[in-house]
Amino acid sequence: MEKLTHKKILLGITAGIAAYKCPELVRQLVKAGTEVKIVMNQSAAQFVTPLSLQALSGQPVYTHLFSSNEHAMEHIDLARWADLILVAPATANFLAQHAHGLADDLLTTLCLAANGKLLFAPSMNQQMWKNAATQGNVSLLKTRGIQFAGPAEGEQACGETGPGRMLEPAELIQACEQMFTSGQLEGKTVLITAGPTQEAIDPARFISNKSSGKMGYALAEAAKSAGAKVILISGPVSLAPLTDVTTIQVDTAANMHHAVMKHVAITDIFISAAAVADYRPTTPAREKIKKSTSLINIEMTKTKDILQDVAARLNRPFCVGFAAETENLEQNALEKLRTKAVDMIAANWVGEVAQTQNTGFDSDNNSIHVFTTENNTLLRKTSKTKIAQQLIELITEKYYEKNPA
Ligand SMILES: Cc1cc2nc3c(=O)[nH]c(=O)nc-3n(C[C@H](O)[C@H](O)[C@H](O)COP(=O)(O)O)c2cc1C
């Protein structure tokens, strides 16, 4: 929470049903030590009263572009005052307006006049969110560097279910905090591996594992948000490609090893989040194996250990490994930390334990125990996106402890 102390946040409220969450959001922002000014358009005042927001923020609430206030150029003053402009809820109409440079009220005008950080929290009916026009506007805004918090998926006020719910106030507070941690890895290169590898048995078959790549991709996104140049070496996954992340697609453990070694010399932080095969069939069959004998043996050879090889280099980067465990999580993680001589191990449960908690492989959630030689930290169950942000924060902290800026 300290990250928001004394920060100036301008909260823009547009006419979405989720505006009812704004008084609680304002209360939590004020509690976090933030100075909050609120600008709402006149339609938004149908959903939440300026009076309650004024009482909670302790500041006048701005509603008009042409007001009788002492400052004629209020839209410019407010835009310059804010360390962060958070628009929550951001309606489909507001996103369309800002994507196309429209400025017909105080909020849209000051957003256009802003030269700092903008964070939009969309909130709308799921079909409005999925509409190609809205998606096009969101893509356009993202290419201009505007950050988005949410939307979440679930039951909607209109009775439908799907993506479009505004994040809860506590989640929006976290998203605001994230806006003030970004930039900490400016000028640093972070190399991340993600996903499974595939080891050929014959031309038609391979041995692989259940890794979805979601954690590695979330880490790449979080490292990018923290200002790093990110190189992602990805095994075969079915995730959308990331923008502004150099992505190298590989299939086998050997190819992943090769790609990592090619880039490691320019790397400040290496995060090994991929589930790399420990063994591969020694000699994949040249032709498809026929179903004949009742038993076949496939001889397996140990693959090269990517993390260990990176950690063993002279002038090695800060090294973070992942440990996916089905038993003895702490003991195995500490063993890995010691034998591979890395800086940090992020350990998570997979298998039955993870399934009962809806975490681990292919889940959108995770819970991670982070071990270093000095201490361990539990990152409690939340979305992989948030776990990734928290882990990048921890890595950043430890990286600078070891390499003072
Ligand atoms: C009861 C009600 C709830 C609404 N909720 C939403 C919403 O959650 N998100 C949205 O994009 N539009 C919503 N709308 C439509 C907007 O209010 C409408 O598009 C309006 O023009 C948006 O204005 P603004 O973007 O200037 O605030 C709602 C309308 C009504 C009548």
C-alpha cells in the first residue's frame, strides 16, 4: 500500500453501472494515503452522487468542462496535477471517444490533455466488450501505451455472464500500485522461458507435459510493464502472442537450451519458467512405430539442464528457477536452490494438490512459495497475472540488493 502514499490520483467516472463501486474505491484510495480528485461526467451522476464522493475524498468533485470555478483551464490543470488518471468504470462509449480523440466533456478533454499515466478499468455488458468496435478501440489504446485493469469475467449486473465486469476496488488499488512500480526494470533485459517442450518418439509422436505457458507469459507481460526489454523463449503453447516482447518459438529441450544460450550474454535476469523435459527418447524412430509387439521400451537420455548451465556461467544473470512439485515442496525447492546455485526458486504445487486448489498447470490461478538463501515468501493464491506482478516485484527487489543501481 505504501506505493500509493502521497500519490495524486485523478479518478474519472463514466456512466457504467459499476460506478456504484466508486465510493468504496475512493475510500480505499484515501486509506492508502492517496490524494484523490474526482471527475465525473453528468451521465455518471445518474449512478453515483457527487456528494458522497466529495464526502469520501474530501475534495470537490468536478463535473463540468465549462464551470464557474476560478481556473478557466481546469482540464489542463487537472491533467497536469495527476500522477495517475484512473478511469473506472470506463464505458464502451468512453473508450471509443478516447480512441478517436473526442473531447466533449471535462473527463474526455483532460484525458486528451494528459501527458502522464492513464489506466482504464473497462466495465460493460459482455457483448459490448466482445464487440469488434470495442476490441478495436482497446487494441488501439494499448498501442498508445494506455494500461488496462480488467475487465474480469463473471456474472454481470444485466444478468448475463462473460467478460466485462469492472475489477473490485481492492484489485484496482493493486493495479494502481503496479503503475507506480513500473519502470523499475528500465534498461534491463529479462530472458524468460515458458511452456512445455516436446521430445520426438517418432515422426508422429512426442513426449511432453501439461505446462500451458500461462505463468511464463504472465511473467513476460509483468516484466515488460516494469520497463524491461523481454526475450521470451516459448515452447509450443496455444496462447496469444505478446506485443512488444521478442518471442522465439522452440519445440525441444535442446532447441530451448540453444536459444537461451544464444541470448544469455545480454541478459540481466533469467527466469526459467518452462517445464523442460528432463529426458528425451535417445534415438527417435525414423518411421512411425507400428502397433505390433505388446511391449516396447523407449530408451531415454537426460537433457541438458538449462537453468544449471546458465547459473554456472561466469558473469551470469540473476537466476530464478521454477519448481513444480507433487510432494516435499519446501525440501525439493531448497535442494534445487542449493544444487543449481541459483538466486531464487519459485515453487508451486502440481498434480492432485494443485487440482484441488485450482492452481498449477493450465489453471489461470497460482500460488507460489518463493525461496532465496535468506528467506521465503508465500505469494497466496490469485490470478497468474497478479502472481507474476508480485514475483517480478520480488525479483526486482532481490536483483537490486545483489546489484545496487
Ligand atoms: C442502467 C444503465 C447501465 C449502463 N451500464 C453501462 C456499463 O456498465 N457500461 C457501458 O459501457 N455502458 C453502460 N450503459 C450505457 C452508457 O451509460 C451509455 O453508453 C452512455 O452514453 C455512456 O456515457 P459516458 O461514456 O459519457 O459516460 C448503461 C446505461 C444504463 C441506462
